[in-house]
Amino acid sequence: MKFAEYYHLSTGWNGTDFTGPKEPIPMCGSDGVLYLDGRLSLPNLQNVAAAHAKQLNEQLGKGIVGYRICAGPRLTQSYPLSEYVSISTGT
């Protein structure tokens, strides 16, 4: 199984207030994962994941800032196939 794991920014909570750094963290729920066609190459998997993230951001305002392509027999036993990719800069 191959999937994209999406990230959004943390709240910046530092234990006292919300002035801490806002860092990318994995999203929770069904919008945080996109199951992908395992026959595709890594660049094509990344194209599909980026297009889906853009669609979610434009239509639903999800605030996705990046993603990572992963694989494994199940979500809890997965490993990364790619590094974290920022949606805004593509790096």
C-alpha cells in the first residue's frame, strides 16, 4: 500500500499561550491520508498527492502545507518513500 501523508501547521502552543513556533505536523482524520495507486512511479505519486492537496486547500480550506509519500502493509507499519515536500515551495 502506498499513500500520501499530509501535514498542516501546529497551533504554536508552548504550554502557556499560542506564541510558540508553528511547525508542520501530520494531519488527523481521513483528509490526512490519500491512498495512491502503487503502480505509479514516485514522481507521479508526488504529482497526484500535490494536486489533491491543492484541491483540498482551494475547495475546503484545509491548510495543507506539505506531504510525504509512504508505503507499508498498513498505516501503523509504514515507512517513508520520500522526504517531506512543502506545497508552497515544492522543496
